[in-house]
Amino acid sequence: MLNATFTELRNNAKNYFDAIEGGGTVRVFRHGKPIAEIVPIRSETLSWKRAAHPLTMKGLSLSQEILNDRNQSA
């Protein structure tokens, strides 16, 4: 994690944003107190937000397989 004062960030923004783009984090201070953290945006969509494709399988349906198994056991 990089630390920068607000003035340093303003004067050297390109260097700090290059570091953020590379995966780094920058904590910004004003008057010696941390006021912000700049972090990279995730480029990947979270798995639970991605479109899902239905599962397809050849053969009998699960319910038909269960019925067949029950008939064979009886």
C-alpha cells in the first residue's frame, strides 16, 4: 500500500494511478489523517452475477432414474 498526502497525489497523480491500475492501493492523508483509500476496480464480474447456462445431460431424467431404481429394488 502506498501512502500519499493530498498534495502529493495531486502533483503525481499519473504515478499513483499507474500503481493502482497495477493492483496497488493508495491511502490519502490530509493534515496527517487518512481520508481515503483508492483501490482498483475489479475487472471480473462476480460469479453469482454472471449469466448461468442450464445444465443439460443426455439420457433419462433424474426422476425417471429414481423410479427405475425403486422398481428394481422392489
